[in-house]
Amino acid sequence: MDAFSYLSVLLSIILGLAITQVLQGFRGLMLARSRVRSYWPSIAWAILLLLLDVQVWWAMYDLRFRHEWSFLGFATVLAQTVPLYLLAGLVLPDIGIEGSVDLRTHYYENHRWFFSLLILLLVISIGKEAILNGTLPAPLNLGFQLTFIAGSLFGALSSREWCHKALVPFSTILIIAYIAALFAHLH
């Protein structure tokens, strides 16, 4: 077994747990549907997180060509999965057996943490490139990441509903364009 095959197991476990967390949130909403006050940005961000989890797992396949691994390099790659898991835990509430569930209230109680974790994820992604390859990401990649950081900063600092409702389509377009431009095919 080569080094990346060994190291990727832990990465895959954490990403799998993140995906499981979001899917369990959807399951909880389905089971408690009569008690749920829906809020579409929460649902949209949960779907976008599933897409981000899969995109990160997909992009990590390129690391298979790396034969020399240091603990710092692996720790940086591993660190990228941690905010994804934490985001998955924040995006939808834990749903109890009783009581109402208000997705809007949950969203605004957690939006600062949520968008701060998105910023952390992107900063780690930029740092990962610097640590593994000694350079910043390619200009197009860096441009997408910096734009997403700016949008996430806006989301972390603002509590205005129109801002958060505008961030969803903005982020959706940005993530889809990012994947289409940089990660449509495995190399």
C-alpha cells in the first residue's frame, strides 16, 4: 500500500462522517416534518455542504501522485476535513422527539460560526497548497477561494436576512463554477 492510500483512509472517514451528519439532519427534518418551520437557506446550505464534501474528496484524488509525505503536509490535508465536519454539524439542528424546530432561528443563532468555519476551510485550503507545493494556488483557484472568503466574511458579519438569502445563489453559482473550471475531471 502506498502512503496516500494509507493516509486517505482517515480523510475519507471524516468526509464520510460529514456527509452522514448532513444526511441525518435531512432524515431528522423528514421525521419531524409536522413540527418543522422550514427556512430555505438552511436547506440550500445543507445541499451545498454535501456538494463541497464530495468536491473535496474528489479533488484529493490528485494527491495520489505525491509520494513524499511529512506529518505537517498530512496534518494540513487532514485539517481541511475538520471544518467540513463541523459545518455539517451546524447546518441543520439536532432534532429531538418533541418540540418545534425552527430552521430560521437555528440559522441565525449559528450563522457567525458557520461562515467563520467556511473562512477557516478556505484559508486551510490555500495554506495546504503552500505547504504541500511551496506556492499559492493557481490564480483561478485562488481567485475563487478569495471571492468565497469575501462572501463568507459578509455572511459572518451580517445578520440581515436579505444578505443571507443573496449569499445562497451567489455561493451556489461560485461553487458550481469552481468545480466546472477546476475539478470537472479527475487527472
